[in-house]
Amino acid sequence: MTLLGITVGASVESLPACYGGAVFQTFDRRPPSEVCVDRTSHFRGSDGTDTYTVLVPDALKPSFIKEGRVMAILSGKQMEYLMVLTDGVEVQEDAYAQLVEKYGQPARREVKTLQNGFGARFDVISATWRFERFVVSFDGATDSLAKGRIAVITNDWLASRARQRGDQPKL
């Protein structure tokens, strides 16, 4: 299962380091010529998961993708969760159509009407595709109408998150 040429479940070490592993200032960064991992973007969460930014060349980036950056959350060295931002409700129909073309009809599709601060109403698509080892989720808008999300997640990662939540104290 891939997202923008990145294989979910693959080792982060299978990707070359962006910029030859050099540390660049943000304003110096150029789009890469191949899919690569920005090893300088590493973040370790309190739950022990590692997060990296994977950069995608413009040639592989659909027009509805906000930036050529994919957030990759790792379990060990495996990329278990890939997430990319879209340009929100303005491009959600195109994004959804391409997801249906790639993954088929979703297991769940929902349309909600949201309203902005000026009273304008927008229909926002959410959809989920379920496969034997993966889940693909799409939100036409997230915390902003100008930002949507596509995520490809392994079932193993979802199960580990559910177990962690189950270990939490209850009221």
C-alpha cells in the first residue's frame, strides 16, 4: 500500500536521506528530486514512537496536496502511519475521486455540512477504506476548511494505539 510513492510498513531506512543528510535552514530547502526522508526532522513522542518528515518531489505530488511533506510515524523502524495534508474543501472532490480511483469505493463515506465564521456552509467529505493490513482515511477538512488530510495506517499500528488507550486509567 503506497501513498505518494511511499510504502506503508516499509523501513524508513529504505528511503534516502534528503539533501545528503545535511542540515539546511528552512528557507534553503528545495523540492527533492526523489522521495526522501528528512532525517533532521526526527521527533520522538512520549509514547516512544518516532516521527519523520518524508519529502516528495513535485513530479509525484497531485495538485490537491498542500505541501510535498508526508508525516511518517514509525514503530521500530517501520513506517506505520503516513499522513499528508490537502488544500481542504476547495480540492476535496478531486482528492476523493483520485482515492476512489486508486483504492475503489470506500467502506464508509460521510458528508457533513460545516459553517465558517461568516455563515457560509460547506459540505465536507470523510471516507474510510479498509483492507486486510491497512486503513486509508480521508477528511476533506480538518481543523480548518483550508486543510484536509489523507492517512494510510497499518492495522498493527491501530491495534497498538487501542491497547495503549485500554491501559489508561478509567474514571
